[in-house]
Amino acid sequence: MKYKKNIQWPSALPPQAAIYPRKRLIHDDEVVDDYYWMIDYFKKGPKSQEVINYLTAENTYTTDMLRDTESLQQDLFEEMKSRIKEKDQSVPYFKNGYYYYSRTEEGKQYFKFCRKKGTLEAEEEILLDIDEMALGFAYYTATGFSVSPDNRLLAFSVDTVSRRQYTLYVKNLETGKIYPDHIANTEGAAIWANDNRTLFYTAKNPVTLLSEKIMRHTLGTDVAQDCIVYEEKDNSNYIGVHKSKNGKYIFIHSEGTLSSEVWLLDAEVPDAAFRVFQRRLENVLYSVVALEDRFLILTNLDAINFQIMQCPLENTERTYWRPFVKHRPDVLVTDMEEFRNFLAISERKNGLTQLLIYTLGTGQQHYLEFDEATYTVYPGINVEYETEKLRYGYTSLVTPGSVFEYDMRAHRKTLLKQQEILGGYNPGDYVTERVYATARDGMRVPISIVYKEGTVLDGSAPLLQYAYGSYGASMDPSFSSNRISLLDRGFIYAIAHVRGGEEMGRHWYEDGKMMRKKNTFYDFVDCGRYLIEQHYTSPAHLYAQGGSAGGLLMGVVANIAPEQYHGIIAQVPFVDVVNTMLDETIPLTTNEYDEWGNPNEAEAYFYMKSYSPYENVEANAYPNLLVTTGLHDSQVQYFEPAKWVAKLRATKVGESVVLLKTDMDYGHGGASGRFDYLKEIALEYAFLCKLEDLVG
């Protein structure tokens, strides 16, 4: 199909942001920031209302510029919504005598969390009706469901602002009453000790939102008197608390990019002091699971791609660690699921995920086998220790999300459920490929591709290129029913597995962070160039998309390769890197030093300044840009994209449009309902279709 380009934009005038110059002087480098004032809503400063007025004006402008796509947006919304099975139920999992599951109802945005005792034929108990609880709230998330060992009490957490500051509640499942023990500003999860009355939870700093303390609460006591059982002194580490699968230990886990530390407690003695498993070691990461007779340690100690070690229950210091599954240079070990008689080990090899089953006692090993060229497999919900059945998930760019149960002894798998796509989806109508682009330094970068059968690969097809590329987070190929709306309109979709993730091993991450961060950006651009050279698309039809740290990638790409992309969607983009990393009062800043560097150090400052999108806006002819953010975003504050858009408008040349859409009710993850978020996707898809002149 040939695509014409005769795009007509309305003549609406874009908002012009006020200029209030502010000087930044550090390392003898002076920079004037005309839009620093936009931080005032977050800081509750004197220009707070001016910020709101500006964001509102930008929203109005975006609506005006996309007015002719409103019908298409509604069509896309209804189209995507029509593929969702509204009345549905998750695969039940068994724990401590009960089957737990969630189910959704026709027309409802949320879900009900339920259980049945002993058998799936038993009477249903609705533990939480989130549809009812969310009434009256623009945003509502309930999470962290944790049932006490005696099955009587349910701990859960709620966020109604979208700042990821959760209030913890406890419900008596026998009486239906919510206890008065409300605990505000937590990370959202609570862990029960075995006495059924003691809870451990993670408290957050109310300003920086850092996870700072592990607290102990006893039901019926004053929350203000909760005991601090652990306080993190390193503000570059995240902390959390969890329970071993066999129920014997409570673990505190502190981890940054470069080092970690675990503390443990006998779950039968909640008032005792936690003891350290192994003091943190420089550049050593480790995590722990408990078996009946030993601990297993997943660690990068002397193993860049991680290995599994073991130690006695009584002696956990490093000197007692011994190899269990040795390091393999070509295999990254990412996780392990422990059972009484088996271990399921998650790995990566050649950029693909795999599952290794290890039989404890005999040491026999075998892999699960899959036959697609590009796919994702991962452990599912496995809460039972005394079982020989492994739950795992499987998906690909053409295979809907599937839940399997695997008998680890009999080597037999059973499909329990596959996501049902209403409207007659046929995976055979689509083609998926795995190709490799050669980056400018010679590195081969994987690309996962999907398109509809019959799409002509002559350079005329529109292609949406996506990537993330930070924190070692791998963007594995997975199915999206929403993406069908693009593919059926002739788009090709490609995931560039750039450095900064861990798709190709730990070195892939190490080679895309700190002082090697630019590899992430160059990989993405070089992947785009490859897709053009191989006639998947052309610059007039190539688009890019990324969010959060992937939004940083979008900002850099707009600066360094504007001629290669016709349009870019930057979702909640981290684009004001230097200013954010210099402000320790901004949520999560200090946690990020090991990822980006500390700009208080001159070398790190000048390196991040050399790529930070906001710092490097120039009088270029930029691609068309749709930038999205949320006023209550706790991860990437709204003012970063707002400042970036204002500076782009004042600096760029040419006829491209720059649109900013701020959701005034939501935060980093967008809408909380299972349908509302589709409106955001419909807006993004309509933007792409308009750029391809596919609106009429």
C-alpha cells in the first residue's frame, strides 16, 4: 500500500510559556533555565496556578490540533475495547487451603478479589469488591493483597492519587470489618508474621518518596508507635520486605544498582531482631531463597551473568557460600522459584528467555522447549512450596498471553488459559521476525518485528519503533490486542532491544548506563537506520515511541537524528536529566545515581549534560512530537516534559507540531481502570494515523 502525505493541521496558535530566567552554576558551568519555574506546582511555589494554567492551555491546544481525529479516536477506543472479554476470571491459584482469583464483570472498570475453600465448586467469598470501593474516585488502585497464615485477615493497600503512596488496611474476613489500623505512605505490600497479628511494611519518605524504613505493626496498637526494624542509610538503595515461600523466614532486601544486602528473621518470632545474611559488598548483588536444609543465593559475585550458590541455614556469611549452579558466560540467570523438590530457574540466552528445571536431590536438569522465533516465557504465580507443578506464562508478538501448568516430575505441560481476543483474531494473519542491526561500534542489536501478512516491504509502510533501554529492564516481545489496530492499518511494529536492558546478558546493561549511556541512543538510531535500509520503512514513515527512561531515549533521538523520524511519541519522558539529578528533594533522585551518575561530580555532570534532551534543544527541524505526562506522576515529574515542550516551541524551526497532553488526574502509569487507559492509546494511535494521512 502506498501512503500519501497531505497532512492538514488547524491554524490554532500554540501556547507560549512565560520566561523567568534562572541561573544554574556548578563546576564553573553557567546555564540559564527559562522554564525552571514550572516546578512550582510540585514545590507549592508562587507560580503554582500559572503552571496549571499553562498545562490546561497545552491540553486545549492538543485537543484543537487533533480535532479532526476525534471520530477516529472513538473508533479506536471502541475497537480496542471490543477485543476485551469484559466478563472474565483469572486462573485460580491454591494457597493454604483456598483457591484465590480475581474476576471482572460486564461494563465494570475494576475487579473483585475472591476465594473458594478447598475446591473450586465451593461457595465464593468476595474478599474485596474494587468496583464498589473505587466509586467516586478518578483514580483508584488496590494492591498488595496478603492473607494471614490462619486465613482470617487480609492486608491490602490503596492509592487514590497515583503517587504510589499507598495506605495500608486490614480486613477481618470473618466479620467483613476494616480494622482502624490505617497506615499511610507505604510501598503497598505488607507481610504477616506467623502469629497472625504482626505485620511488616515499608515506609516511604513523604517528600522524596524513597523507601526508607521497614516497620513492624501489631494489630490493635497505635500506628504512631510502630517499631522501626530496619532503616536504610544509603539513599541510592531501594528496600522491601517479603516472606520465604516455605513460610519460615521474613526477609528484608536492600538493593541498588551496584550492591545489595539481605536481613532475615524467624517468622515465628516477630519481636526478635533481624540478623544480616551477608553485609553488602562493593559491586556485589545477591538475593536469597530458603529451602528446608539450606539457603540458595543468586549473585553476581565472580559471575557477571550471575550464578546460584548455597550455604547452610546457620552460617550465611560469604565465606560459607559454595557453588550450586555455576556461572556460564553465555547465560544470564535472572531469577529462581523454589519448591520442596524442584527449582525453576529463569535465564536468558541469545536474547531470549528460557526456563530450566532443576531436580533437587538428583541434580538432574532439563529445559522447557518453545518453537517461535521470538517469544517471552516467565514464572507465573507460584505461592505453594509443597507442589511439583510450576505455573508459567508464555506470550509472543502474535501469541496472546497464556498460562501453563508444568508437571516438573512428569515433564508434561497443560494450557490452563489463553487470553481470549474477541472478534476473531487469527495469529496466522500476522508475521513475526527476529533480525539484528549492526550498531556503529559493531555490536549486533536484536530487533523483534511484527506486521500483518501481505504488508509490502518496499519502504512505503509506516513503522513504529519502540525501546526502553535502562535499569537492566528487558523489553521482551509480548502480545498486545491493542496493537492489532495499528497492524491492521498497515503499520509494522518493531522492538529495538538496545543496550541498557539485559536482553543479551548483564554486559548489555553495563554497556548502556552511566558513562556509556550514549550506546542506548546510538543503538536505537542505528536500528532505525537498519529498518530503513532493509526497506521495512523509510524516514517519511518511521515513528518512535518510548516512555519514562524510554522517553529520555525519545528526547535524545529527536535531538541527534531528527531527519530519520517523521514523528515521535514520548510518554512521561525523563528529559530534564541534569536539573532533576541535582535536586535531591525530587522523588527518587538519589536512587538513580548508580544509573545515570551524580552530577555533583564534574565528569558525570558534563556527560549527562551532553545528552540530556532539555539541555540540547537546538534550532533544528524536529519530528512531529506528541508528549504525554501526568500531573501527579511520582516517577517523572510533570514539569520535565512541560519545560521540554516549551523550550522546543521557542527554539525549533520548521513546520512540525509539538503537542503536550497532561492528564490532570493520573500519574506515571496513566488511568487505573481497565478501559480508561485505552483512551490514551487511542490518542497516540490517532496521532500516528494523522501523520500518515489515514484519518479520513
